[in-house]
Amino acid sequence: MDQETITKGKNIAITSYILIVGVFIALSMNGDAKNKYASFHIRQSLGLSLTFLALSIIAPNFNSVNVELPLWIFIMVLWSYGFITAVKGQAIAVPLLGKFFQKIFKDIQNY
């Protein structure tokens, strides 16, 4: 990706990491122009948001801090990583799940 694409899509990419609502705001912001950099981070943050929702449903069933806490730390580390790469202007997938998110959400904001 060239620097101009990154610069134009940076605000949208950062917006996509603002809680779960940020994904939908970023999708609408990127609707017309379809910036590749922003689309990459929208797919990442959508995957992280859905993972967060899934953990919100599954984790309480374990009824153990020893299981729940590592799951929440895991999602927060991935979210932080994605957010930091968006701020830095990098298109790096989050560890472990990022490539999967890009694959399953490939049609979102695709050209």
C-alpha cells in the first residue's frame, strides 16, 4: 500500500477500533471511497468485535476466573495490537486470528 492510501484511510481505520459501534461507523465512512487500508482494519476490527461478543457469551459459562481472565486478556491484547498498527499506519494482521479475519471477511469493502 502506498503512503497516500494509508494517510487517507488512517482516520477510518482508527475509528473502526472504537468499541463495537466503531466498525459500523467506519463501514459507512468508507462506503464511497473504499480505501484499501481502512478496509483492512475494518475487517480486523469486525473480527475482533465478533470474537469479543462470542467470548462474552461463552466465558461466563466456565464460572472460573482462571479461565475467563486469560480470555479477556487475550482479546484486549489483540485489540490493542490492531489499534496500535492502525495508528502507526501499518497493515499488519493481528496475531493468530488476523489472517482468518481477512479471509472470512474478504468481501467487506472489497474492490
